[in-house]
Amino acid sequence: MAVQGHNNYRRAHQVPDIKFDKETAEAAQKWADKLSLEGNMYHCDGEECGGCGENMATHSDRTKLSTTNYATWKWYNQLLEPGYNFDKPGPQANSGTLEFS
């Protein structure tokens, strides 16, 4: 579901689809398990996550996050709130849209 949700938004910007990658998923799960054990939430430095960055989401209804594309929608919605400046792409000019970019 998550890959399909991401790809729906990516297509709106003529960006190639992503594909599910088992090794990346395993590294992400390992990182999520670590955070869960710590009772904490913070971004990985890259090496512990298999060299990948991550987008994080939290919600009071855990089922909503695991059974819908709510998190993907929230990340994408940064395009509108706070807004993404396509004339100046990248994190410097768009600090509130890091998950979108």
C-alpha cells in the first residue's frame, strides 16, 4: 500500500515510480524496532538504516497509519502547508517540506 501511495503522488510530478526493496524494508524495520525499544523517535544518520533516509509519522490511531496512506498524504501535503517553492528546490528554501522534497 505504501509504495502504491507514494507512486501515485510521484506520478503527479513526472517522477519515476519506486519499487519495494526487501533489504531496504528489513533495514527500516530494524531501525523502527530500535526506536520502539528506546521509546524514542529520531532520524537515522544513514548507516544504521542501510544508507537510506526516512520519513516518520505518528498518530494517536496506530491502525490508521498501518492500514491507510495517511502518512504518505501528510508528507505530500507539505507541498501545500507550509508550501514548496519549485523555483528554489531543495531543503535550504523549503525547510518545512523535508519529507516532500
